[in-house]
Amino acid sequence: MAHNGIHHVTAIAGSARRNVDFYTRVLGMRMVKKTVNFDDPGTYHLYYGDRDGSPGSILTFFPWAHVAPGRLGVGETQETALRVPESAIGFWTHRFVAQGVRHEAPETRFGETVLPFRDPDGMRLALVAVPGAEAEPAWSGGDVPAEHAIRGFHGVSLLLEDIAGTAAILTGVFGYAEERAEGATTRFRAGDGMGDVIDLRAAPGFLPGRPGAGAVHHIAFRAADDAEQAAMAEKLARVHGVPTTEQKDRDYFRSVYFREPGGVLFEIATDVPGFAVDEPADELGRSLKLPKFLEPHRARIEAALPPLADAAAEPVG
């Protein structure tokens, strides 16, 4: 079966400027693409990732300035985990203290060192020390040295009423295999690369999640191309009785969406064409990019969007 780990994770934020400052300056991620929500062009869609904008490294946000906070509950992502080299945890612990980032003490999960923290909107995140991550592409965005830089996703954890239906799709469609359990959490793994870990935590009877700032909107899994995506969608419908939407062109990937049995919104996104399709790779994130159908309205859209921090306009590296 093909490798179908995480392609990207999309979350909801409050202030766009604060979001850019945190992810580019504090976390040192690269602004990979600055565009708008194709379905709501008065709102930014901001993409952060590694040096190359690789699938498996892309964390994206819809920032709505006055959105109410989300509430953690069943049927949503509990935590989004990012991978760093094993030697980097000390650097990040000190950096979080210096930058006033809400965080907890490092802990051990599934034999790995994990540093949980929150972004300014309360999104639950973690850094995971991964052996060999130092050999993966790194982005040096300012004062985060390349040797300590975030390499992409480790994985996500989902909070669910019952994990069985979700597990069946992870193993039957996306190529994950059940690894082992720790307490109420069962780990599934697709490999040893970016975005290859999914943790399912059973929390029967817990309150349902509420969308809002700090909550994950959806998780996208990788498909190499249109043909692989179509085969996955066909299997979802035929074997699991789960239909997908029609394909939507997002310029940098093509997508279908579905609500998995646990209630989480999943997407299948193609690896192609990638983020360098409308600007050179060394200039990713420098200017506002619009899809062709919105280009005639650029002046009106730019006038309505709030200004962003300088870090978004002038990536360093």
C-alpha cells in the first residue's frame, strides 16, 4: 500500500498578525504560502512548513479576528505534534520560557520525549524528539538555528467516543498499522517519516468539541496524484460506506473531503502540483497569491485583509 501519511493540518486562529508572529518568529517555521480562503476570500489562508513546503510539514490557518474560542471535546483533534531533533528539546524548553509560551514540562509518551505547549489561541501542540530528524530539511527563519528547527509533523492525536471506525479507515485506506496502546490511547503508524503517527484516544461520554480559535478544522492525508486519490475515495465508499465530496482544486493540491466515523473532518490532498507552482521555491510566502477566479478582485481583497507582520513578507533563510 502507498504511503499516505498527513499532508497538512488546518486550524482556526484569531488575529492573523499574531498568528504570523508566533509561527514564523517564535517557532521559526517558514511562511510557505500567503493566500485567502477560497470559500471566504475576505479571510487569509496562511501556510507554514519546512524549507521546501513538503507534504507532511504544512500547518495552515484560517484567521478570523473575532472568532470565539473553541472547546476541546470528542470528534476533534486533541493535539498536533511537530518533530524536532532529539538534541533540540532543551533549546525549545528555554525558548518557551524566554518567549512566554504556555508549556508543560517534558514528558515521555510511547518511549518518546514530548514537550507540550499552546499557541496564543490555545491550540494544543507538542514537540517530539525524533531520532534522525536532524538529517531532514530545516528552515532557519531568524533566531531559531537550523539544528533545532521544526522538521514537520510527528502526527496528531484524535479524541473520540469510539476509535473502531476511525481505526478501520486509517488501516484500510491510509496504510496505517496499529502499533500499541498506552492507557486509553492507541498508536497507529504508517512509517517513520513526517506525519506518520496517529494516536486515537477513546473518551466515551466526554463532551463534543466546539469549533473556534485554537481548534483544528480538518486533517488532510496524502495521495500522490489524482488516480491514487480516486482509488482511495472509491474504497472509502465501497468498503466503509463513507462518501467523499467532489474534487476541489486548491491550486497547490486537489482535495476531496469526508467526515470519518468519529466525527473528524478528513481530507485527501494530492502531493501535486505543490507550492512552487505560482512562485519560485526561494520566494515562497513573499506575496499574496490568489486563485485565477479571484484575481480580478485583487484590489478589493487586499484592501479588506488586515496587514501582517514583516516576517510574512520577507522570509529569512
